[in-house]
Amino acid sequence: MTYCVAMKLADGLVMASDSRTNAGVDHVATFCKMTVLEKPGEEVIVLLSAGNLATTQSTVSLLRRRLKTEQDNLFTQTSMYDVACLVGETLREVIERDSSKVPAQSGVDFGSSFLLGGQIAGEEPCLFNIYPQGNFIEATADTPYFQIGESKYGKPILDRVVTHETSLSEAAKCVLISFDSTIKSNVSVGLPIDLLCYHRDTLAVTEKHRVLDSNPYFQSIRRAWSEGLRSLFAQLPDPDWQ
Amino acid sequence: MTYCVAMKLADGLVMASDSRTNAGVDHVATFCKMTVLEKPGEEVIVLLSAGNLATTQSTVSLLRRRLKTEQDNLFTQTSMYDVACLVGETLREVIERDSSKVPAQSGVDFGSSFLLGGQIAGEEPCLFNIYPQGNFIEATADTPYFQIGESKYGKPILDRVVTHETSLSEAAKCVLISFDSTIKSNVSVGLPIDLLCYHRDTLAVTEKHRVLDSNPYFQSIRRAWSEGLRSLFAQLPDPDWQ
């Protein structure tokens, strides 16, 4: 499985992905699920992916290759909306290509989805959730975050903490706590975490981290959160039904 | 959807279920998903149910009716293992009866599952997770709790707090926090919560509560938990990547 989360906030974007993949429990591997495409000063495009790894890798490979071979490519779009359309089209193309060769009864799921975030000069930063069907929805101030993959374990803390006004560093902290809860409860999501904070209007990626188990900051907040939760829980009064 | 959780602890059992059902978002209703069958001094049998409501209701109705009409019924079993077999058989009978009348392509899911907890005089308390196929697994000291339905949102707090040695009242508190997280993140799970604490070897149900939104204890721990989480989160240091 996979866990990816992305937020569109007043100050910019926070995006993060785990890096565990599995085809059955006896075939577990590590793949980065974050793709960053950047033209400093002009545009920043970030993709997080979940679902069939062959589909997501092919989609990203075609998008990258076509930067050189096609006139109509990710870097020639004039808005993030058009970038989302192109990613959705390419995703649909790969799914159609690969699934058309396989009998429907094979039961293989070729589906994948993407979180697409970024900014093009002259536009606001944008965040899209692109479905396997190639269509997509966009984050707004009301619903500032999207998740794909194993989203449920890590959702309660996001729901409690994140609003459109949350600062990037607080949001990054919340993302790491959300990953910690997910990783604790589900072995199909695993470290390292790729974490990116995009500061609006910088049109460059200045803050991107690969968070390993040995990361001192991640270690310290995991421990403090775990101990804090236990002690908070212990302080709650026991049931008194009278 | 549904959320049910049950724990087998050193001191007894804690079992809880929500009471929201839905057939589409425009058909939401309230049904109790906890069934208690009791012969004080001899045995206590508690069922929590998730899945197709027609299936779970029919299964419980048949089990209840057969207490009077059949010699081989829930109260004539000599062990909780045999009770689990009988519940599993009856569940299978209902699913087969109802699904055999409907073409497979209809896409209706007749499946349901049960958490079965209880104790028969002379035996240890037991807890089983009964699958739609009628087979089941039993909780042990290593894995003292089971969940059915919308289990993911409320799992992290259980994983952090509950062990076989947790007291019944602490476990009940943890169950309520787990429900709070689930209810906050998923509208298909809703109040009231039916909560039962069974003290081992009492062979009687002495502590059973219907927890409404207005319940002062539930209100107070929800508020304290929510505020405590926010303040704990605020106390964690912001990322320092150097």
C-alpha cells in the first residue's frame, strides 16, 4: 500500500509520501513516490502517487520523456489546471494500454491515483487529487488537504489540527504525526518519508527532506507524541456513569 | 457503515458498538448492533454485528427463536467455542438463504460479521471474530482486541494503549476515545454507543450503558481529549532539519 498526504495552505503547499510498495507480503520494496519537476522562477510541479506501481512509474516516465519529445508537455501548460488535465490523460493512456492486453477476469487492478501540487508563475499554488479515471478535484480553503492510499489511520489528527491558515512548519509536523500513526497501525506503509514544503511564490523547491528512521527530529516528535498521548490518556478520568 | 470493538482482558471483556446504519447517504437510521443473551449465574453471550443489516438481524432472530424451538441452541452449548460454531452456522444459513434467490450480478453484498464475547460457567471468558464465511478466530493475550466495520480511524489509540493487562475501566475509556476519533472522521459511524463491561466470573451483565451525545462523562472526555491533543501537538517542536 501507500500513504500520501498533501495540503494547500495560505502560505503554500506541504506534500509527503511514504516509500513502501508491496506485491503480496513476500514482495516488499522501497520506491520513492514523489516526483518533483521544476523550472526555477517559472514553475514547480510535484506528483505523489498511489496504486499500481507499474502504472504510476509509466505515467511519470512518459510525462518526463515528453518534456523533450513533445511540444505539448508539462512545462508548456499555462495553468496548473492544464497540467492536471495532462497528467490525467497520460494516466488514462497507460491504464488503457496495459489493461487492454489482459483479460478482464485476471483481476489485476491497473488503477492509480495522483496528488498533484504546484505553482506556475502568475497563478496561485494549486493542489489536485487525480483519480484513476483521469478526472480530478481541486483543494479549497474549506477542504485544504487530500490523502491517497492508506488514509484512514492518519486522518483523525489532520481533522483536528489542519486548517487553511495552518503554517507550513506546523502542517509538516502534523503530517509526520499522521504518518507515525499510520506506520504504527499498518505494516504496508513504511519509512522513509519524502516531505516537501513549498513556500508560495518562490517558484523553487527549497525544502525537501527524506525522513529516515534515524532522523533526530522525527524520532523526538514520535517519542514525545507517544508519551504525551499516553499521559494525556492517563489523565482523563475513568468512567463515572452515575 | 458500523464500528464495533471488543477486547478480552485479564479482568473480563469490554464490548462496544455504534448504532448508525445506512443504505446510501439518503437512508440513514439508528439500530442497536449489540445483542445480550444472559442466564445469570450460568452464562453471558454478547454479539456485536457489522455488515448487511438484514443478514445480522435475521441471524440474531433465528438464534433467539431457536432458544425456545430447538434443543440444540445457544444456551445448550457447553463451551463458547461451540457457541461460536452455532453463530457461524446460522450466519452462513441466512447468507445462503438470502443470496440464493438473487442473481450473482445484482451486486448486493449479503455478508456480515460478528464479534462474539462471553463466558460459560467453568470456562474462561472468550472473544471471537466470526467472518461472513462462518469461520472465526479467537482473541489471545497477544492480540486482545478485535474490530469490525470502520476500524481504521480508531485503531491507532487502541494500538498505543490497550494490552491484555489493561483494566476494564481504562479499556472502556479507550474505547470511547477510539469511537470519538472514528465519529469525527467518518459520518457513517454515529451515536449512541452501546458499551458493555463484563467482569470475569460474574456470569451476569452488571455494566451496560447507552452513551448518548448528552452523556456528561463522554462529553467531558471528548472535550478533554480534543483540547489535550491540540495542546500536546502545539508543544511539539516545529521541524528543525539542521
